[in-house]
Amino acid sequence: MTRLFDFFGAEPRVERQPNALTVSAERSLGSLMSAIESTRPDWVVVRRRHEFTGEHFVYAFRVEEIRDIAGEPGAHWQVALVDGLGLHEWGSSLQARGDRVVTEDTYNRQGPAAERVVEFDSTGSVVALAYPAEPDVASPQLDLPGSDFPVEADFDLEDAGAPEGDLGPVAPMPSVDDLDFDLEFPRHDGGAMEESAPSAEPSYEDAAEEPMEETAAPEEEGSPAEPELSFEEFDLDREFGVGDASPAEEHRPQPSFAPREPADAPAAPEEDDIIPGAFEIDFGATGTPQDDDTDGDLLVLGAPRGAGDAEAASPATVDMTLSANAPAELEVGTEATILYLLERSAVARPLIHAIRTAARTDRSITVMLAMHGPALELIGQSIHVVDPPSADQPRSGFFRVRGREAGAARMELAFLQEGSQLGVIGLEMEVVEDEASTVAAPRRVPARPPRVADAGTLLLRISERMTGDEFRYEYFLYGPKLGVVENFLSEPLRDAGGGRARTEIDFVRRIYERVTPELRSSADLRQLTSDLRRIGQMLSRELFPDDAIRRLWPMRDRIEVIQVVSFEPYVPWELVRLEHPDSQEVDDRFLAEYGLVRSSAGVEAAQTLELGDWCWMAANFPMGSLAAVGSETDFFTGPDPALVNPQIRLDSIEPTVDALLETLSRGEFDVLHLACHAESDHDAIEGARLIIGDRPGPEGAATRLGVDTVSIQAEARLKARRPLVFLNACETGREGVVLTSWGGWPKVFMERGAGAFVGSSWPVYDRPAAAFARQFYRVLLNGESLARAAREARNAAKGFGDASWLAFKIYGDPAAHCPVPPFDPFA
């Protein structure tokens, strides 16, 4: 990857948080001109996905350049921008992460857009634009304290998008040897932590996160001194809040403890360091994997609280601040430290990424690191258990990672206590082949606020583990009130040819190739119902290690909700049917029947769903290129609509590309229901296209109209309202039933701000689809949770006797609900 200075041959001009309008190349030129007049941007950034190669291109234009093109004689305002602006590969802009150009310059680029470099954040918003500096424009100057002369500012794209209140230039990352509170390594200034609720968007483009308004916390009295470490006093039930164990679990081996140093730490912490101690939990026969690399271990940091602890005798909830930090870049083959810190908010001096929360003082806190992408390899444990911080003793720890190959990696630190999620902090790191920067701050990924889980909720967090050339899943089962807090490491996953999978997509292709023939062999969806039992068993063997199934088996009747949290959107977790590895007994339920709801790691789901303003669109094919959409929209269009309610406002969307993209750009709705078709290439697992209509094309042939995921990422601005998006799209042009490869749809909608998402994994029959939608909306309108709506809607569709009910997948917070539900319009 080329640095910006080397790419431009000189220091470029950089605009941070530019006044830019991002649009899809699917928009018409006339629609773009209308948007320019209403939003008054300085820049227009066009995003395009090549329809044949699948490559992604971006084009950065000044508004004056767009006006000149639109004003030329013969300009076609009704055609898509790809034609209206003459968008060619060789005229595209390059993309950057930090101060490095990440796009391969394989074209002989020409034109104004080709001289510019664009940086997007993790959700697809433009955070910086770089372009050649004009010769007569001097570089801005910085006056450094204690210096008699100004120094040129370092324009680093990595700082782009940092909200007001950040520390500005960041000092080099400390080493683990330096973990001491007397050191001044990068911290918050106390007034710019993450918000606990989404803020309204100020304009057409997603705004940077605003600093959270700090509230003065009362001074806390000093807490009692920490007790001496006593292994005998450590009680698993007390520490994890485990309730009464079932008879099958009464003989579970008790954990044994062996003091040791943190794995692969560069230096042992001294007595006065932040980390008071580290202890390994060995669950023995319960199935937690144990191996030489300590994969699957839990690491306990801090002295476990004994029976004589004053705080344990009087449970209390206090304000806490959780924070983390990591370098922005890491050289291939080198190691880095991911730091985290837990403090009482009244005395907090947090690291760069921080979030406020409330936590109990008498229960341990579990810290889990999840990773995505092959660029990084975790060294040692992924899960730590720490004591809550006291007024005079913060808690801190670290994870170690190693750069495997050049590329971007995403990480997520989750803080959990007694079944509740205290908060989640996301980080990104760039692994580079040349020397890594030591001063760039880590890229910002929004932290997620706390939420409380129900007693019957099982949290299944899934992380990717790269060990050498082996790709594995690490499963973290977290349900303290169910009696389980354990992690398991899968066997090395395989690719479609049976060899070792090097990436997650390699493994997902294997799953698709094994499931799709089963689906296609079914004469219809009714036969598929019986075939899915075999598919579910196969998925159980492919995905879960035997020990994890043994651990889950005796608690199945107590599980009310399963929340799957992962970075990937492709694996059909709903179809898994557990098979006991010893008895070969098969569970009588699919995981979908446990109220399964997915959550996308690194993306915040809404905790409340407003259901006042509804927009819906039904695809229309006047030229008959595709069949009309199903009866699921009857309750929007019927002579006696089911949604007649003074508190609910309905608005239909014209089935055109411009109308759909304009609706998504405004984001002025609480529910978006799309009934359409979809096309996808199963060889390109991340590619798909929604087909919403047709029109006459060359020589009178029908041309299908649609949008792809790149268009949604460019146009959708949903963070202000956090709407529910319901997408029912049947695949076209294929024989039989196939597992859809449009897992990218929930990912892109959630990243662009959707509060929850519903979609299907294969084409479904009209009647069960209508029954699912009707019951799903009904339960939500009654104020019930998203998980309950999912469970009851699946049951309603299941009654039709075919497999349609298993096709639906739901993304969001399982406990999300409508805070002030309108009266039930379906009663």
C-alpha cells in the first residue's frame, strides 16, 4: 500500500469531514441534480459496483464539475449516472485507509476524479478527501508549545472523522511493560466518550459521532481494601451469578486454578502494575478446549472476591467507564497489544475509546475479544474475567495479536456481567507490509450501549481464529443464569474441496455447496421440510465441536432465546439441528425454534423500535419479465387495510430506482417493507441485486431495474430513525430452491443505521410469507420483544406445512420493542 505522500509526490490537500453527498451510480442524473439543489454539497462521491466483475469503484467530483456535465448540450438527465457521467474504470478515484492508498492502481487513470483519494469509515460514510495541493497554497502551520518556529501540520487521513473532544495528535502506543497509571499514554480528556443513544443526522450525510454530554458524578467514598487472594473462597456460582444447576449438571467438575503469567506477555507485571494477577480456569471434562497455545482458556484478572468482602455483602450498582485502545497499524509478523481499562466513572481517566455504563460491584466482569478477517492472529486467550474496579483500584488488561498478512482487521471488545452486556467497543487495525505508523490513533468504530438480557437468553458469540494456516471458529457460550460461561474452539474448518479453509468465505462456500444440492433435490418446499432435518444434522457436525454440544444438551429446555453475535452474515444458523456426538440423538427443534435472533458484531442494534411511520414498496413488472410479488402486501393495499390506525402513517414508494434511493436517503420512516425479487450469483457470494421493476430496453426487450448493496451503502441514511427493515425478495432465474447468497443485505442495512432487519434465505410461498409478516408486525405492535415476534411469526408460518417458516432470519437486539405501542390493528 502506497502512502499518500508517495502517491501524490508531495504533501496533498486533505479535507476532513468534507461537505460531500454520497450517491449510487444507479441514480439518474436528474435525480442527482435535484439532490444537489436541496443539500448544497461541495463534493459528490459516486459509488458503483461493476455488473460483470463485481469490482467496486468510487468517483469524487466537485459540484461544479457535475453542473458542467449536466449543462452540456445533449446531456441525458433520465439515464443512470454510470452513463450520464460517463463513469469508466480508468476515471475512478482511489480509496485510502489512514495515510495509505489501498486501491490497486491497475488502470491508466485519467480525468479529474482520478486525481483524488477518498476515505470511508466502517459504515460507508466519507470521512476524508485528498487531492493535489495547488502550488500557491501553503501548508497549514502548527505552533508547538515551547517552540520558536511553526511546524507544518501532518495531514493524516487516519485522524479524519474523529469527533470534537478527542485528544488530537496521539502519542505512540505504550508497551505492556509501561502499564502504569503514572504514564501519560493516550486517554480521553473526560468529555468525549461514546453516546449511549443515536443522535439525529444533521444533514444528508452521516455525521460524526458527537461527544457525550458529561454529567458530574458524585465523589465516592473509598472502598474497603481488596482481600488477599484465596483460591478456596472462589465460587463459580457467586462469581458468574449461576442459578440452581439442573440435575444433569450437579456433577460438573469444579474449576481448578493455577497461577501463571499472562500468555505471551512481553514482561511479567510487577506488584504495583495495573494487572494484579492472572489465573487459568480449567473446566476439565466440561469441554473447554485445552491445548499448548492456551486456546479456549479463560483468564481471570484481579483477586476473586471472598465471602468477607464488604461490597459483596451489600450489592451495589455504580457508574463505570469502560475503555480500550490499540495501534492503528501493525507490520506483518510483529505483535501488538490491545489494552482495556475498567474504572469508576467518578475518577476515570479512560483510554481513547470509552463508554459509560452501570455495573454491580459484587460480580465479576467478563471481557471478550472477537476478531474478523485473516490479517490478525490472536496470541493466547480471547476471554478474561476481571473484578469490578473499586474507587481506588482500576482494573486493566491486555490481549496480544500478531499480524499475519496485509489487510484490514476488525475487532470487538465485549464487557459482560451476570447475563447483561455492559458495553461493546469496536476497533480497526491495518496490517501493513512496510513500517507501521506509531502515532496514528485507532480508527473509530461506534461503541454500543449496555443492555440487559433475560434469564433464559443464551448469548452465542462467534469469533474467527487464525492459527498458522488454519481457520477456526471460537464459540463463547454466555448464559450465567442458565449455568454456562464457557468458550470452545472448533476443529480447523474446511473449504469446498475438503482442504483447509484460509478465509471465512472459503468455509461458507463449502456450506453453500453442501446445502444447495439438498435444497435443489426437493420437489417442493413441502418435501424440503423433511430434508431439512438431515441438513440440520450436517450443519451441527460442520459447525460445532462435540464438547460444545455436550454442554448445551442438558439445558435445551431452559433456553428461551438464542442471540448469535458474529461478523459474518452468511452461515444459516437457523437451520442447525443439534446432534449429540455420543448417542446420535437429534434435537427435535431447529435453532430457529429457540427464538434465534442474530446481531451483527461491530454494529449497534436499536433497543427500541418506533412503529409510527411506515413505507412500503411492491415491485411492479409491466412488461411481464417477472411474476408479480406475493400477497404479503395485501394488508397495505386491501380495501380494508389491516393497518388502519390513527397512530400509524402509511406511505407507498413508487417502484423505481430513483424513488427507492431517495426514500432511503431521506430515512424518514420507522418501518420499511420491500416486496421484490432478487438476483445473485452463487459464485460471487457477496453479490446480489434487488429487482424492483422493468422497462423497455434496446429493441423493445424488457430491461430489469434494480439496486445492489453498494447502492444501499451509498444512499441509505437511517441512523436518525433506526427503522425496522423487512425485505422479502425471491430469487429469479433459477430452478428449484437454493440457499440465497445475499447475506450482504442485512449487513449493509444494519451498518447504514437500520435498528433491525428481517429477510429470508430462500424463496417462500405467498401464504406463509403473509402469515409471517402479519404475526411479526402484530406482536411488535403489542409492545412485545423482537425475539418473541420472531418466535411467534415462525410458528404462524409453520402451520402451513412447508419449510417457508425456516427461511426467515431476524437481525437486531432480541429485547428490542416498541416503547409506546399503538393499539393492536389486527385484533
